[in-house]
Amino acid sequence: MAAHLLLKLAAFVQRNRSGLLAVSCAGLFGANVLYHVFPEQTFRTVYQCWAKGQPAELSGQLQSLFREVLQDTGVRSAEKNFKAFAAFGFQPVGAGIPWLPGGALVGIPATFNNADDGQGIFVINGKEVDWHSQDGIFLKEALTLSAEAQMFSLAREVLYFQGNSPIIKAAVAPACLFGVTLSGVAVKQLLGLYSGPVVLRGLYNLAVLVAGLVGYFLAYDAVNQWLDYRSDRRTATLSKDYARGGVEYYEKLLARNRTLRRLMGKQGEKLYAPTGNLFPRYWFRLKHAPYTARRDLIVNILKMHQV
């Protein structure tokens, strides 16, 4: 009975493979881009920072800083296209597509509000950080960003979404599925596998699936790194101040990670390299460009500004 159902399913797929491929590609694209279409309902609920049971608010200084960044990056109709909110964490985050009704959201770390003192309750491995210890002083310094560094980090997010980066990332999966499916069918026809043993076709399909997954991971990471470099480059070329802020931002980011590596012990050694870069979660994947390489890119752009 099961074999009969499998044969019927295989025949159905064979007859409707073009339609199924189109639906699958569209579904993959929609699933990857969905939370960018409704950022208020999806992204903000996850990253919103809360204080005393209420959503944290951005200070007037940060709101003014964000408006200045929007002007520098040439954003029109800023109130509609880009909105900012207080997010948890230490780095700006974002989601959305500016030209859609939902616009784009940029989450500004709540710690930016307290950039002057850099203090507060910070717990690592169940213990509060002693801000008067050597590592506490280093961490405080790493978390304290100048206005130039803050503007760079925010402008980078704005330009990232202005460049339709979410759509480019979402298109990787359906493009890989489309390419692997077409090439797999073409090779099977070329080798005459359709008239060959079922077991041989099954082994071939398994090999194509594995190759497709590996290709997807490599393509996705390559696109991600290209988008990282593109956003950094576009931001740093805005002006010498933005380039200088970018160098400071990544220097502080690396210093923060090195300090956390020491404070977190063995867990920190698994997460952060001695340089401050993030260790890849999987040995064959590197989802984002290394922070040291991104810093060096901006250092070279700053030299060009100075010349």
C-alpha cells in the first residue's frame, strides 16, 4: 500500500514538476522575507527593550542623531520609511523594506542612551560585572561610543535596507532550489537515468540534494558577507567623519569581544577568537564578514579621505 502511494506521488510530481517548482520557490522567498514585510508585528516584538514593564524610549538626543543620519544617507519621507525604537543588546539591529507600507525599523541599543557612563547591571555567568575591576573598566570603555561611531552604526543599518538587502538574501534559497532542480533534471536526461534502475535514480537524487544544500550554505554566506562589505563601504564613503566613526565602532566591538572572552571563561573562548572576531558556529560556514576585515576596509577608506 505504501509503495503504491509512493508511486502515485512520484507520478504526480513528475507530471506537475514545473508548477511545484514555481510554488516551492515562491514559498521559500515569501517565508524568508515575511518578517521584513511586517516588521512592527514580527521584528519589534522580539527586539524591543523593556524598562519597568514598559517599552523603553529613546532619548531626545538619540532621536535627533537618527534624524541626522537619515538626512546624511539621503532618506526621503523619513517618518514613513524609517522608524527607530529602543532595542536590547549592544549593536543596532533592523528589519523591513523601506518602499513597502511597513517601512523599515532600526533598533537602537538602549545602552546608547547611557553612552556617557556605560554602567548598569551587566551579568556574566551569573555574576554582576564589577565596573571598577580591570576587565570592567575595559568593558565600560568598549561599550562607550562617540557620536561618530554611533552615527556610523546607524547609517550602516539604514544603507543596508536602502540597498534592498533583505530581498537579495531572501532570493538566495529559491535561486539555489531552481538551479539545482533544473541542473539535476538535465543531468538525469543526459545520462539516461529516467530509464535506469530506481535505486540508481534515488542515489543520484540524494547526491543532488546534498550538493544543493552545501551550495546553498556557501552561496548564502557569500551573499551575506558581500552585503556586509557593501554596507560598510557605502557608509564609510559618506564622509571622513563616518569613516572615522566606523574604525572606532569596529575597534570597540573587537575590544568588547576580547573582554567578554576573558570574563566568560571557557564559554567565551568558544564564542570569541583572541582577535575579537566571532568563531563560526559550524566549521564550514562563515555567515558574516570578520570584524577585523571590515575594520581594515574602513581604515583604507579613511586613508583615501585623508589623501
